Amino acid sequence: MKVSHGLPVPPLPSNPVLTIGNFDGQHVGHRELLATVVQWAREQQGTPMVLTFDPHPVLVLSPGTTFQFLTSPSEKLTWFEAQGVEHLVVLHFTKEFAALSPRDFVWSILKEGLGVKDLFVGEHFVFGKNRAGDTDTLRELAGQAGFRVHLLKPVSSREAVVSSTRIRQFVRAGKMEQAMQYLGRPYSLKGTVIEGERRGQGLGYRTANLRPDEDRVLPPDGVYATKMVWQDAVLPAVSYIGTRPTFGEGERLLEVHVLDGDCELYGQAIEVQFLQYIRGDERFDDSGQLAERIARDVQQTRRVFAA
């Protein structure tokens, strides 16, 4: 997959088939959209392309806003390529860019900058200064510019529209099963295992510890049934995210205990997939009470995997 930071230098791709968006979360709606783009491009002997923006428009249009992501930039790149995207265009989003009129956006970016032949967007797509352009505007301008617009209905689950915003709400509420349904896979966090204080090992439950990125959406502090992905292995695990109040408030870490196995993971890259909320964070009077509670957490997690 070719990645262009800024509009690509000519010659432009042949018969660009484009979609536009931020694609945070890579949920089932995103996958359906990209599958449609890739299939159409194959039928038209064209190039499946994605136009996205960096930084996220919210960070530019609402400075000071705390915005957290469901996926990292590197995860997005890997996913786009796996879905069959052949050319990713990343435009730097600025206030000047946001001030482009709908007409200027269509002509300077889509027609002259990318040479679009087919554009796929959702039926509620808006664009241009103050989000003044809607799909009617887009179709009118596209007709003048000489490319086709294809509108897709949003994907729904249990009669609710699948969206990144809704998934963020699920994750922050600890509703990992609902998040999984909308994502089409478990919500996960990736990172490199850091050295901890070895308290888990002292309690009889050795853990691999991650420091979550500050800009990632995190579930509530507590205990979860999870899977740990390491190299080619997918291992059942029980995980804790929090500040370990029993030992005094510390930094927020993700601690992962593999149910069956003992891996030396310091410095290793792992992925933690969240399956089900077990309980909230608690403060215990001593380490013995904590160890007893962890034993019950392990039993409950095993029941999740046995179900």
C-alpha cells in the first residue's frame, strides 16, 4: 500500500475509487464500506483509495478538547492494507483546510488533487466550511467535476447505528461485549511489556504489565476476562487495569495474568483483548485479602472461557 502525506505527486493512480473518513475503531461499518470500495475498484480496474486526516479534525476545530482513540495510527495503516486499500492519502488538517468551501474541496482536492472517478460515502456525509456541504451538494458538484458519487446506508446493530462514538461509550462503561459486537472483534490495547514491582508474582499471580497510551480509550478500572496475544499464541488471561489502591495510588497500568502458562515477556510486544467485565477496582486491607479476591477472579474468568 502506498501512503501519501499530502496530495500525491502526478502521475495520479488510475481510476481512483475513493472513500473519506477517519476510520477510528475499524468497526463493522467501516469494514463494509471498505469492502465495497475495494470490490468496485476491482470491477472497474481502478485503484481503491482512502482519504483521511491528521490530526483528527476535532483536535483542530475544538482546541483543548480531550479526545481519545480506539485505534493507533500504526494499527490503522496495517488494517487499511489488510482490507485491500492500495493508496492511502493523509492530509494535514488545519484551520485553513477546514475553511475550504464545499466547492473548493471538491475541485481542488477530489478532482484536481486526486482525479477521483468514484466516491463512496455515507448518506449523512457532510463536508466543507462549517459542514455546509451535504450529499445533495456533493452530487451536484461531482456532476460538474465529472465523477460519480455512491451513497451507502449506515450499518446497524440491534437497530442502533454502528459508530465510533457509540463504541467509545461502550468501552468507557465497561460494556466490552457490546463493544465487541460493534467492532466485530474484541476491543484491544497493544504495547511493550514493562518491568513492574513484581507484587503479582509475590501473590502467586505473575503479570505482564503495560502502560496504556494516554490518547487511547480505556475501560473503567477493574478486572476483565481477556485474551493475550503474543507472537503466534492467543492465551486466556485475567487482566486488571487501575492504580493498585491496596498499595497506595500509583500510575495506571494494565496487568495481565495468563491463566495457564508462564511466559518471560519483559520487552515483548503483546496485545490484550477485552472480552468481559468481571468487577470494579477495590482496595483491600492487606495483600492476603487481595490474593483471595484474585483467586475468585481467576475462577470467574475460567467460567467465562468455559461458557
